[in-house]
Amino acid sequence: MKRQKQNKEIMGHSFNLKMDLKNCLVLLVVIILLSATSTHCQPVLIQDKGDKYSWIQTARVFLLDAYQPPFAPELEYDAHALVDAMVDMNANVLRFGTMGKYATIQGIRFSVHPDQGKRDLLFETIKLCKEKGIKVIPYISTGHKLAWSMVTEDYPEYGQKSTPGGLPYRSHMYVGEDHGTVCWMTPYKEAFLDYVEHVVRDYDIDGIYFDAWFPHYFWKGKQVCYCEGCRQGFKRATGLQIPYHEKEEDYTGKENETIKKYHEWYNEEYITEVVQPVREMVKKYKDIPLISNINNPQKMAALDPRIVNAMDAFLYERGHTILERAEGVSVPRSLGLHILPYIGVYHNWPRLAFNGYNYQQQIFTNLMFGGGSIIAQPTGYIENSEHRKFIKYPFHIIQQNEEKLKDLKNYPNIGVVWADNSSEEHQKDSWNEGMTDARSSSLGAFSACLYGHIQVSSVSEFILDKPDLLAEYPVLYLANIPYISEERVRNIKEYVENGGCIVASYQTTLFDSKGKLQNYFGLEELLKVKPVKPKGELAEIINSYTAMVGGPNDLYLQITDEGTKAFKDISDSRLFPVWFYQPFEAMEGADILMNIVTGPDRKAILPGVVKSNYGKGQVIYCASALESLYNSGGQDIVQELILKIIEVVNKKPAPYTLTAPASLIANLTITDNRLVMHLTNWTGNKFEHPWRNEYYLAPVEDVSLQIQIPQGKKVKQVSTMVESDYNQRISGQTLELFFPRVESYQAIVIELE
């Protein structure tokens, strides 16, 4: 039953003074944060949580949201049928919606389904799950839009006022009634906090999931609310009124600045009054992981670090390629953060399941890079068992090997820094090869290594704030990253000075924090190069050797005499393609390994690749955006050069050598006395477009693998997670293995002593 509102009138100057002081403090924090952003002061750092809750790495999750059947429009939920399907398919965790259109639990100030009566769906589900050893993670509706009837009839005080005196934004989601938006500056906040406390205190749960921490979830347009809480709170904090016009074009520049300040004020209130108190509340009652949705690495990079610090693990709501999945799982794991990516995506037929090998191989890819797996829409399996095998088999492999998979981390070797921060000035476009920017470059560097069977991790940019984590990687790859802050530049210098090695390309650190081109590299001291603006004859040559479709035309990288010492197996007559490139001059201490030459006469017009030393470390800079070219076209000659450049600068021997086609992707994981080498086959449409179902998977034959055993260790036992014929022998510190055939997945477990 809806709780009656408490109307409290508190009079007196002391209350007003208290509120004024609070809002002044909020405004002061906002100003400090803005100042830190603009002057590059020390950022809020991502906290080390000690890699707790390792069970998430082998979590086999069914996701049951309450936005569509069996919870809406009619209530058809059968907990027994769900749990029976989970047991049959080897799932061990259920993420259960405590609210969707309506609440599924009792005792909170939100409306339940009209047909629910006194049923508490979470309670009855937990009872059945615990009998089968299944963990339960409740979904908490966190600022998400709710049933239209709830926010306009039952609890209208929760609704966002999208216009002065108006209603929430109304929109449709899935089958059933429409939804309306809510606002945190209304009584919704108090109801939400009571709701969270009730769930964590009163139910036997193993984690808690908060959807996405977006302060203006599903708000449209200017993302502004005109409720009393927003209007009065913002005015007390800033002395300003929230402007309103019916038409976008009627807002003045000053009014847009006011709205920007409103968003800053709102976000600060949201984090300090909701996000951070929620963590304290949960931990007060239970030592369980707080989990939230960051969708993909882009949003992780853009998220307020205080939100990242308030969580213990994250979810990806993504359905991209196997390559992007491998990359995306690797990013949070580089920080010791746990990740649960979707398997598949939501489709429009919740009563059907028609997935193929794509689901199976997505699970194996998550596993091999350290992530758990969430089946995005499992309701179709309850009545349709035909396609269960594509989930059941990989979940069985994980179930049988949980202890062997426990506490594994990706073996640190080549760390490609994930990036997506290109301004319009930094982006270059081509008809044939698409966009060249930070995203295509960092993905291209990662894929060149992955498909070339070089041990590689896609690492978060936050690792640049953590010298101890940075030091674990022999090579750091900065692929066309336009801007790196001064603090991070200092950390990178220290990393190289102490023996780390850098590969950097194209316009890495050539832009400022606002996306404007500079006349120097931020990493100039390491790279030992200076950008030049071509003039005279050089400018004419560059203009001439340009293609109408975008990019250079008939320009190549060719090895120099100095380069033959570094690239020992490359002929000095061999040519490699040049893609978008940055003209530069080499400074003192930089050895020119390759030049950019013209096609007809091999005339060197600019240096192309240089190598230099800094402290105990080495640095290679390549003027051309080769990684982006490889990401677009997958040219073997481009991949070859990228890997040769890494080989030149990397001082440490490769942890393994794999002879197999590019479609067999590999990742080596490690814990104190165990190595696990994962091999996942994707001979289906390897460069598939998202959400494509695959029903045939060709095996890979004649796979040869040599794994280097760490110094001071010896092999105690070798086993495989998938039963298979194979040959093995140990030669010194090298374990040699040969597999006549790898079907969908294989993992070699090496126990050390």
C-alpha cells in the first residue's frame, strides 16, 4: 500500500542556514572538480579492490528482467520452470528483476503488478535457487523509467517534470503499458534508498545489481527537470533559475551555460547523496559485490571515477564482435575489476531461443579473458530446449573446472591502451578504409597482436595512473592516442626510465585536452621527434602523393641502413604501405629505422620510424597510423610490420609461440602456481557483423604450441579442460604441445611447482 506523504514544515533561520551551507559546499566541490579537469590536477584514482569476488569469473548467469514476459503485460512467472532450466543448462547465478514496469517484491513504496497480490517473487525464487546451489543477484531499478500509471497515478511525486508544471517523458519500452521518467530530487530518492536497504537487509542475496548509474536516465532534450526539488535546490546552490523554452533554438548561450551548471550540480548531488551512501548501506549489511552496467569500455572511460570506486564489478550490455568482446573484457580486468558481459542481446521474441555457435563462442571468449557470462534473454529456453546445447556445453566446461579457473589473471605482455578520445580535428576519413582515429587505432593494434598470436591485453587508460600495474607490462602500446595528461605522461616517463618499452604511433600526444592540435608531442622527451609543417618542395610532394579517396597514394615505408640492424629479417628493398602519417623531424638520440619513400624512385621524403633510448627503456615511434589501416582491411603486410616493431622494442621473450590460423584466438592466464592457456575457435564469420547467428563451426587442425615455463618453476602436471588427443614434451623451460584438432575451445592447464 502506498505510504502517506509526511508533510513537515520546518521554520527558522537555522534550517535555512544549514541548507545554504550544504549547497555552498556542493557548489564548491563542483568548482574544484571542474578546476581539476581544466588544469590537469591529480584526478580521482580508481581504487584497488584486491580482485575480490573471484567467483564472478566463472559466473554462469541467467538474466531475468521484469520489463516484459513473463512479468508483463500479464504475470506468467513460474519460478520452478525457470530453476529447472537453469539446472539443466549448468547455470549457477540468477540476476532477478525486483522491479521493471512494476515491483516484484513486497514492502516498498512502488506499485506491484495488478495480478501479483501478496506474492513476493524474489523470496519464492531465492528459496528454489538456494536448494539447487544457485546464487541470486537482485536487479535494482536505479533511476530507470517506470510504468506510466505508477509515476502519474500511484506515485506522481516521483516523476520528472519535463516542462514547468508538466509530466514525465513518456515512452514505450516492451509489450504492455508505457513508461515515465523519474527524478532523484523528488521523494523517489528516499523511496529508492529504503528499497535498497530492504533488499540487502531482508533477503538472502549474493550480490546486488544497480543497472546504470546515469543521473538523467531516459531524460530527453536538454535533460532538465522542473520539479520543486530541482528548481529550489539549484537556486539555493547557485542563485540561478533553470531556463525553459519550448524550442531548442530559443535558448541563449548564457542559458545553455546555466543548464550545464545545473547538470554539474545535479550530478554532484546524485553521487554524494545516492551512489556513495548506497555502497555504505550495502556493506553495512553484507559483504557482497555491488555491480552496475557500464555498457562498454567507452562508458567506463567516461564514467565519474567515484562511481567506478563505489562498485565491485560491472556488466557490459554489448553484442559486438568476438574481437571487440575479447578487447572489452580485457580492459576492466587490467585494473582487477570483474566484468559480466551479455551473451547475445535482447531480441523481440522472448518466448523463442534460436541462437547458435555465436553464443557458445562468446561464452568461451568471455572466459578466456577473465569475464563471467550473462545470458541476455533466457526466457526462450524454458519452453524450447533444442538450442540449449549452445549454452549448456560451455557452461559445463566452466562448471567442471571452476577451481582451476579461480583467481586467474591475464598474463601481462603487450599492453595496448584502450582509447576513444578523438576530436573532429584528429579524425581522418577515407572512402575505402573508413575512419582513422583513436578507437580504430587501439582496436587495430590489439587485433594485430591477437590474430598474430602475440600475448596481448587491452588495458584501461586508468592504468596510466597506477605505476605498479603499469610496470607489469614489458611493452606499452600507445596507438594514435591524441591526448595524455601531464600526470600520466610523468608516469609513462618513469615507466620507461625503469626499463619499460613504448610503441607509439601517428599523432599520439600531439593534441591538447580540448582536442586542438599542438606544435609539439606531449611525449617529445621520450619519442625524440618534433612535428613539422611541410613547406616548399616537400609540401608539393605530399600534396601530389595524395589519393582522391583519402589518405596517401603510392607512399611506402622502407628500411634504412640503421634499420637493417634492428629488423634483421627484412630486406632493405622491401616496401610497406604508408597510411595517414604525421610529418616529423628526428631529434638528437633518435635512430631512423625506416623512411617514408615515394613509389617511382624510392626517394626518402620524411623519416617514418625511429627508435630511441630513455633510461633503461626503449621507445619506437611510427609516423603512420598502421593500426587503423589494419583494423579496416586486415592486410597481412601491415600486421607483419606492426609485430616486427613490437619485436624490436620488446626485451623479454614471448611467453608462448602458437602455430595456427588467425581464427584460433589465444590468451595465457596465470596465478601463483598455475598457467592456463585458452584457445577459442572462431572459424565462423570471424569478421562478423553484430548479432549474426552461426550454426556451423569448422575445426582447426594441426595446432602447434610452445609455452615458456617461468624461471624457477617446473611443470608438475599438464591437463586439458576438453578431452582431446595431443602430444607433449618438455625441453628445458619450454613445454611443447601438438593438437591434431581443436573443435570449439581448448584450455591447457599447467600446474607448476
